[in-house]
Amino acid sequence: MKILKAKFIILCNESLDILENSAIAFSDKIEKIAKFDELINEYKDAQILDFSDDIAMPALINPHIHLEYSSNKTTLDYGDFLLWLRSIITNSNKFDNSDKISDIQNAINTQLRAGVGTIGEISSFGLSASLCAKSAIRTIYFSEILGSNAAILDKQWDGFLSRFKAANELKSDLFIPAISVHSPYSTHIDLAKKAINLAKNSDMMISTHFMESLDEKLWLEGGSGGFSKFFKEFNNLAKPFYTPSEFIELFSGVRTLFIHSVFAKDYLNLMDKSLHSIVTCPVSNRLLSAKFDLSNALKNGINISLGTDGLSSNISLNLWDELRAMLITHSDMDLSDLAKFAIKSVTINPAKAMGLNLGQIKVGNIADIAIFDGFDASDSDQLYINLILHTKSAKSLYIKGKKCEF
């Protein structure tokens, strides 16, 4: 048993309550939250963790990251989604490369140093599986399927299935296999249906990029826009595999993270609020597309989380940098309200989205706890704002009650 005392404990419950000068008793789960004197009397043999000047809160959750794209600084083009996509294709030989292992490991370490206890890793090549499985970090490991060429669907499925099975062999309580359907513009309907059925039969969650660009929206709605020219370079008879509503319908009854959804405004009402959520990535969206309409999504009752995406469309994988980008990007929202929501978007919201017993300091929850340098704040609003503005790394991190070295 451990007892952790802190100046502030941010519970990250729905009302975002903050406890002052209190303590948490925990093993692999949180056992009790009370005043320090009460806990040491109850748990007399507990290890004492004294963070009396600091802030304790749930370990952060980064629900969308591409660790395998951690080696591409300055190799890609930004400012437009199709411009970026063409540069990805041009440089594709640089990504599926085992020489990138050290960069993947550094990216995992970046997460731990920031106080992230759980990641949602999108794996295109299977390169990150063993590193994530060996790491202290909890990983929801999304093996990704894509392919639009009807002539080679069996080959593409077999390649995906090989990676998926390899990931499944690593399954543990900290390495949780899942499935990613890349996007509606890149994944043939036959592949998508097979992958979704596999997820349902395996009781796994799914991630999918959706409505990331205006060109994608125009393509799905009417076969027009930039994707029309792009695809006809490969196939003059190319047409969309789905309408936006048909694509969303495929994910009926399965827990799904819809990534980006920048241009999904007209389709939010089709999402299942009990199973479907959105992950927004402000820096990536700015570099490739446009700003996500966060206010509208919240008005529609959609559960929204924050992710870093990968270094293929970001300059940092530190989740605190992404939190700061959220504060700057969404200038239409009240700053204090936005700061509170931002903290939820990396704790309780992704935990709900991913069906994890995490994300808030609550009795019975898994003991994923991060400690950050404390400071004086005039009120709770300023505590949230300043925590985001000035935090770069964790002082200490516990995942499932075990201290992590980073």
C-alpha cells in the first residue's frame, strides 16, 4: 500500500473537483481518498509519498498517436491535406523501416515524461508492437487496415491479419490489441467490413480517421474535389466507397474513435453517443486542414478527447504542448472553461471513450497517477490555466500503482 499526499488533488470527475492538502491510498487500484492523518492511521504499514507542494491527478491519456512516424522531420509538406498526402506517398520507403526503432522508443519515453499513462497507438507496420508491450506505458494497440485496389484485397487483408495476430500474441493488461480502419477514402468497403466484424467478434474497439479535410468531404458526398483528380491518376473509374452516413453506419454497435472529424459537422447526429467519440489534434489539423469546431461538437453532446497524432503532422509528441495548442486554437471559447475541458480531454473523456477504468481519481479505479510541480493559484480556474501553460513534464508517474522510471 502507498499513501500519496499532495497540495492539490485534481479528481478529474465530471465536476472537476479539486481537493486541497489531502491524500490517496492506493495499491494497483485506488483504495481511499481522505486526509493524510486519517489514511496513515488506517494503513499503518503504507509507503509514504510526500508531494506536499505538488499537484496529483490521473495519469494523462493520449488516445491517438503514430509512433512509427517519429523519424520524418522536414521530409513532408504541409499547408494542404493532399499536398501532405502526396509527400507521404513519395517518402513511403522511409517509414516502414526497422532502423526507426530508437525513434519509436524515444517517442514512448516522451509520453512517460509528460505524465501519460495510456496511449492509443496506430500501427501501420507493426514496428512499435514489441516496444510498446515491453514499456511501462499502457497501450491500446490499433493494427491498421487500408487498401483501395480491388485486385489485391486478399493480399492487403493477409498482411493486416499477420500484423494483427502478432500484436494479439503480446496481449496483456497493459497491451490491449485493437483495430484501425484507416479512413473512408483509403479503405475498400470489403476490407472495412471484415475488419469491423473482426473487432466485434473479438470484443475490440476501433479507430478511424474521418472527414479530416474538405477534399475528403467533397469526395465522400459527391465524388468531387481534389480527391477526384488524385484517385483518377490511378483509376479513371474511381468513385467513393461510401457516403459519410454509410461509413458511420458501418461502426454501429462497436466502440469507435473517430479521429479529426474536422468536416463532420453535418453528421455528428448519426454518431452513437454511447459508443462513438471524436479525438481532435489541433496542431495536425492546422498543418494539414482546418480548425475543428469544438464548440459545435460539445453542443451536440459528443465526447471529445485530445491527441497528439504523429510527428508526420506535428512538431511535438508532448501532450502538454498539444494542450497549449488547444488553448490558443479555440479562441472563440472562454479561456477558463476551455482549460477545464482540456484537462478532461486527456483524462476522463478518453477513458470513457476507450472503455477504461481510468481517467479520474476515484476509489476502485486503476491507480494511474501523475504528479506535477505545484504552485500557488488564486482559484481553481487559474490552477487549470496555469497548469496547462507551464507544465512540460511529470515529477513522478505511477501506472497501475507501480512507479515508472523515465
